[in-house]
Amino acid sequence: MEEIVKDKVTVSALDDQKQVDGLRLADFIHENMDQIVGEWENFARTLTPAATDMTPLALRNHIYEILAFIVSDIKSPQTGLEQIKKSQGKKEKNPVTSAAETHAALRLAGGFDIDQMVSEYRSLRASIIKLWSVPNTVMKTQDIIDLTRFNESIDQELAESISHYTKKVSYSKDLFVGILSHELRNPLNVISMSSQLMLNMGTINERETMLAKQIIESASLISKIVDELLDLTRARFGSGLTVMRTPMDMEFVSRQCVDEMRAIHPTRTITLETSGDLKGQWDKARIGQVFSNLIGNALQYSFKDSSIGVTVKGAAEEVILSVHNEGVPIPPEKMGAIFDSLTRAITDIGEHPEAINLGLGLYITKEIIVSHGGMIDVTSSEENGTTFTARLPRAL
């Protein structure tokens, strides 16, 4: 039996050529799925070490469904507007989990990294085009249209796989952080309580007392970081932060928080101005976090000889909280992501060596305010300094 060989892809020249010669691309894919998957499988097996122990069944998982989607997509009617949206990646996705998303989840579970998964799609695309081009030496106008739609379909599947893969990775990281933070709380409490007990026993010398106090302070700092990580996990999982609204006076809480920050930073000046009706229903502990995070952020990123200004003003249906500092302004390119988790406002930490932390304060602050039905924004310039302004409705 004579064979035609092109680009290292072999197609039988008799029965097989009768089958594929002149076929539209979608029909070719439909009638030759086994051969296409075989080509793809040979490539997938080269992606070591991820594919080393995977069975052929696992390697082929959902590829047939992906090919079926491509066939259906190429054959489906499409308007000019729909074509433009698809080419720009704006086609609406079906809410049902797609084969591409399932494939991404399996690849992640199987140890494939994202580059390997992308390589699979590249190989699938190349294999189909090579196999189809063997008997189709002359491209017709309709063939070019089919090829364009084929590439759009592959790109759509690839985009869905990448998006789902990255979401699963992010979810796994958040879950890990949540579990780790939760498990750290008990041993931290034991460390803190044991150190406090040592101090209360009164049988230790001056140096041991100093060390015990240092342990308590360090445990408290770590406990605060753990709490922030737990808050981050709750917010990222979509459940939001827990808010327990009770009647409270914002003026009392603001003065209490400012006094605490003054005690922690005795060399810095922190002013407080209050006006209007400051009573409403909020979560007292969470509002305390807002004050602490915003004032702490202002202290970290302000000039050491400048003061921090805290203003709390009562309006008709809300209370407006502002924290102002003088310092290096936030770069314009950073403003859009200033409230994102794990984001630093100023990259040159040499100016603020004590400000090295996880960058969760502003993210958690925003989540607390949003959980109260409010909003927060920031303005920053060299002339006017940096001001964070939060608006908190008195009640939902």
C-alpha cells in the first residue's frame, strides 16, 4: 500500500486518502479522532515527569470531548459580530463546566504545570493541521475560513483551561494558607499563655523576665499575622468577612484606637478630629481593625518627623473616616491595585525597612468596609500627601 509522507505525518494513500480527501476540516476531525488523539498522546508522553506514570486512558481523558466541541463550534452558524467577539476572547462562556476546564483540573491533579498543559494544546493544533493538510494540498476559500474558526476554537479551549487551572491553583493556595493559619493558633496560644504564666510566677530573674516579655510580644505579632491570613482566606473563598453589627459610638472607638497607636509609637504625632453624629451600628472589633490598619499604614509610609491626621465626620446616613499622612506619594501605576492582597504600595522598602510585611492590611480593611456596605478610596500626591477615606453607612 503506497503511503504519502509530509512533515513526518503518514497517511495511508488508498483507503485512508479516500476517506479524508476533500473533507472539510470539521468532518476530518470528526472522522479521524482516533488518529488525532494518537498523535497528541505520543506528544503528551514526552512531558516528563508528569506523564511518566499516567495510563493511556488518563492521557486521553476529555480530549475526545474537546475535539467534539471544536467540531461543533466550527460547524455552528456565526455572525460577523460573534466572530469579532470570539477573536477578542469575549465570547460568553457556558456556565456548565466544560471539557477544557475538567481537563485543566485533571492536569493540575496529575502534576502537569501550566506550560506543559499549554504545550498539549499547541501539539493538538499542530497535529490536526498537519494531518488535514496531507490530502488537501490546495486551500480553498472555505478551507481558510474553517482553519480560522478552528484556531478560534482551540484558543477558546486553551483560554478556558488556563483560566480554570490558575483558579484552581489560587484556590489551593488559599486553602493551604487557611489550614496553616488555623492550625497555628493553638500552639501560639500555648506559647503566649506559658510565657505569661512564667511572668506571674515571680520566680525568674530580670533577664528571664525580659526574655519572657519578648516571647509574649513576638507571639502577639505572629498571632496578628495569623488572624490576617485567616481573614484573607475567608475573603478569597467568597464567604466574606464575618460582621456582627451592634450599636456603637464611632467617636469612642476612634479615640481608643488612636490612644493605643500613640502608646505603641510614642515618638510620632497622631491627631484626631471628630464632628457630627457618630453613632450607628457596626462591628466594633472590625472597625478597630480599620483604624489600626489605616493608621499603621500611614505611620509606615510617612516621613518620620510628620504627623498623622485622623478625621471622623458624621454625615446624614454615614460616617466618613479619613487618615492622612505626608510621605512619598503612591505611584500612579500602583493606585489601581493598592487594595489587592499581597500588594505593596511602595517598592523601595529601603525607605521603610520596618514596613516589611505580608501586605494584607489594606486588603482586609477594604473587605471589612465592603462587608459593612461601605466603600474606601485613596488620593495621593506630593503636594497634598496621601489620604485614605472610608465611608460607612450607619446601618444596612
